[in-house]
Amino acid sequence: MNEQSEIGPVLEEVRARASAWKKANRLPDTLTESIDERSRRFHVRSSQRAIGRLRDVIRQAERLSFIDHRVSTASRHSMLVPVKRGVRKMADWYVGAVVAQVRDFLGADIQALRVVADAVDSLERRIDDLDATVERLRADVERGRE
């Protein structure tokens, strides 16, 4: 017996039950409870929105992403100032190149975080829309049971 012939009778039974429930304008309590139970783990309450926290992290990453490789040459001892300037000038070309690479990497990471934040924001808005739809459907089902 192939897989298709085994699934056929099951599909017919499911369709028949769904049709009967639709005609009776009533879903079984066990089905609605099962759906509610399984969807609870995906439910995000408004007070738990991640997008605000994520945007705060992105702003912090943007602030911290600036790296100044040019350290101060100021000194309490005036004779050390020229030495510090010389050391800074010798290391500047190398450290500057490394810092530029790090800045590029941080910029790409921040851009990726922005894309994720936009996706999270979109998903949270869709969840709000779905919550409203579920509430409307739940009210319709309750009115149908009365």
C-alpha cells in the first residue's frame, strides 16, 4: 500500500469532521484548547516587546563603535611629549589600518542588527494583528455557541 492511499481515508475523515463542525458553527473545545495551549509559547504581551530593547542595544553599539586610535600625547612631564608624539606617529599607520578594519566590521554588524530590528518590529506588528484577529474569531465562536 502506498503512502497516498493510506493518507486518503484520514484526509476524508478530517474533511468530514471539519465540514460537520463548520455546519454546526462549533469547534470542539479540545481543539480550541489545544490550539490555545500550543500558541501560548509564541504570545508576546505588549509589555514584553523586544524591539525597544533591541533598538537601545543598537544605539549603544553605534556609540561604542567609534574607535579613536590616536591617543593623547599630553603629559605632566614636558620632555615626554615629543617621545609620545614620535611613538604615536610610528604606530599610527599600522594601528590606523587595523582600527579602520574594526570600524568596517562594526558597521556591518550594526547594519545587520538594524535589519534584525526591522524584522522583529514587523513580526511584533503582525502578532498584534493576529491577536486582534484571534480575539474577533473567538468572539464570533462564542456568539455562535449561544
